[in-house]
Amino acid sequence: MNTSFINEVASLGGFTEEDRRLLAEMKPALEKHAATIVDNFYANLEKNERTRAILYAKPGRIEALKGHLRRWLVSLAEGVYGDDYFANRYRIGYRHVEVGLEPRYVIAAMAYCRTIAARYIVDTEYADDPQKEARYAALNKVMDLDLNIMLQSYDDKRVQQFLEVTGFSRELFENLMSGEV
Ligand code: HEM
């Protein structure tokens, strides 16, 4: 089920074996620039009142988050996008649901992350590479995949809460959503 989720969205998004190969090749560059990208990422979140409040809600949180984001970034290039990958990204998404972060912040942060990853990974390390455009695209596609999985956890949690509050069955809910009732 989870692998089929990945296969379906990867296929629709054109995330190919060649993208996976390019990402694996870029792993050393990701490792090299991860600390700079992570610092930029959180400096950007610190500019916003809502995200800053969440980052500093617990002592030591931002330091721990820097480690989490660094590992996440490098693991984009691990090369295996199956059940374990899905479970990891779903759990990451779910953690944001748990801390009460609205999905628009995650979407905006991913947009920002794409920009800085392109600058530090591709522009810096592959300036004259004939596959430069393909490298931007590969990074974008894997971040889209991650965002898709993270947002699925938001959707699932909201449906679950709705069913609990209303007492609706899942079947009734699905029918309502499809407009078939
Ligand atoms: C590209 C978007 C993002 C990625 C990839 C990301 C990544 C992560 C990861 C890997 C974790 C650790 C999850 C775990 O415990 O297993 C995490 C947790 C968390 N993230 Fe994010 N994050 C993103 C956006 C944001 C934004 C916009 C905020 C806003 C402040 C945020 C705040 C948090 C918080 C508060 C936690 C939980 C920390 C704790 O357990 O104390 N994240 N994130």
C-alpha cells in the first residue's frame, strides 16, 4: 500500500530511475552543504512570528531540529523509496500535526528549502555540469514526493478527528466526499 502510494505519485510526478541516480550522485554535496542549508532554513523560520514561537516553545528544540533536518536532507539521496521511506516521511508529517503546525507552513518551508538546496547543491557544486537542469528537477521531484507523504498524514488525521467527533462511518464520509449520497 505504501510502496504503491510512492510508485503512483512518483510515476505521475515523473520521478524516474535517472532522478534517483542523480540524487545518489549528489549525496556527498548534500552532506557537504547540509549545515549551511539547515542554518538558512531555520533562520528563515525565525523571521515569522508563528513559526518562531513553535521553534522556541521548548528549550533545546531548535538545536534538536537542526539535527533532524540535516538527516532528512541527506536521506533524500538514499536511493530507496519504498515502505520504510513512506513510513519515515509519514511520521515526520504526523509530528507536525501533533505540534499543531498548520500545513501551509510546511508547504512554504519546503518551497524555501528547494530554493536554498538548488543554490548550495547545484549552483555551487554543478555550475558547469551538462545535467544541471536535471539535478534541479531531481531535487524538486523528491521534495514533492516528501511533501505529498507529509500532507497525507495531515489529511488522515483530520478525517480521523471528523469521524470521531461526528460518529460518521468512514464509508458514509467517503460517499459524502465523492458526492454520491
Ligand atoms: C520542509 C519542511 C519540513 C521538514 C522536512 C521538517 C522536518 C522535520 C523532522 C525530520 C522532524 C523530526 C520528526 C520526528 O520526531 O521524527 C521535525 C519535527 C518538527 N518540526 Fe519540522 N520540518 C519541516 C517544516 C517545519 C516547520 C515550517 C516548522 C515550524 C516551526 C517545523 C517545526 C517542527 C517541530 C516543532 C517539530 C517537533 C520537534 C519536537 O519533537 O520537539 N517544521 N521536522
